[in-house]
Amino acid sequence: MIGLPSWLAVVFGLALGFLAVLLAIWWRQQSYRWALLVAMCLIVAPALSWWSGIVFRVADYRAGCDGICPGYGGAPFRFFTGEVAGNAFLPGMFLLNSLAYTWLLLAWSAVVRGVLRHGGADARRGWGQIALAGLLIVGPLPWAPLILPPPEARVRGDSLRVAINARREVYMYDQLARAPVLRVGLDDVRPRRDGQQGMRVCLRTYTLFYLPAGYMYMDMAPDGVHSTGGGVLPLEGSCWS
């Protein structure tokens, strides 16, 4: 997720707004139902933006920080801050995030229209085209975690090395999860709870449609290269309790 200073957020907002207007003009030239499409995008975009703030959240973390690093929420732009930063909602960044989704919806609908026109230009309108449109719109969504990485704690130093090594062993524990694990995001790296030397790596797991599935923890050996144990926890669980 992207965090921006105020002046750069304004620049991005103007650019996204301009691109969205250009797409709306293009749609006006292509279809007499352009106003309905634009209205639907303007309604759906804020809903998707708010949903991203619920799903794409990174809790406050300690790895690589002097104290505690504030978490954040919202994608692609952050509009929630973690508890350390006051757990605040940033309306300006939420608007910017909604503009990004508005542009994405208008652009993707244009791509779908282009595919339908060129792929089925000789076919009559019917259930075949409706099914194809539905496949183009909904089909990529379940597998989105395989394309774009989820938000995660940004660590550095030795914690980053240990986290990278832990990711290589996700395959050892993902079969324990209740849902298919398509992607993981780093939650934190802290000392092991059993008092042994080494670190515990906590990863947040994501399944189809970017839905959070739970947590995966790994207790790493003192050298941080391999895990000596691990498991999965539900969303209401915690790697540290």
C-alpha cells in the first residue's frame, strides 16, 4: 500500500480524476448508456475502497523498528492508520483511493467491451456474450492474490532475512489451513514464545478474492534459516498469545 505526502496525493488525485474524465468522455462516444455506467462506477468505487480498508490492513509491528511501527489500512493508497498513529481515518486519502478504483472500473469495463466487440462481432447478442462478459469481469478476481502482493509489514535488517527464509517454507504448513492459501503477507517478526533462541515469523494468509484466511506462524532456528515448527491460526487468533 502506498503512503504519500499531501502534495503528492493532490498530484495523484488530479491525474486520476483527469484520466477518469477522459474515460467517461470515451464511454459517452461509445454507448448511449454511458451515464448509467459512470454512475455505477461512482457508486461501486467508494464501496471497494472501504472494503480495501477492512481487508488490506497491517497491524502495528515491531520488526526492524525502534519501538513500534504504526500499521495502516487501505489499498492501493492508505487511508487508515494503526493504533500507534492514533487509529485515524484520512478522508483525503480515502477520496484518492476511491478515484483510483473509479479509474480502474472504467478502464476495465472498456477492456471488456473491446474484447466482446472483437471476439464476438459476428455473434448475436445472447447468453453467450453475457456469460463471456461475466467471465471477463469476475473470472480474474478469485486469483488476484497470485498477481498482486498483499500489504505487509515493511521490515529491514536481520528480521527481513529471517522473514524471507520463512516464506520459503510456507509449503510445509499451508495444507493445515482451512482454505487454500494463495498468498501470504508478513505480519511481524518477534522472539520465540517458548524462550528458545531464534525468532517467530507471523504471516497473514490470503485465499480466493483476497479474503484473509488467518495466520501462519513459524518458529525459526537460531540461525534463522529453517523453521523448527509452525502452524496456522484463525483470524481471531494471534501469533503472540
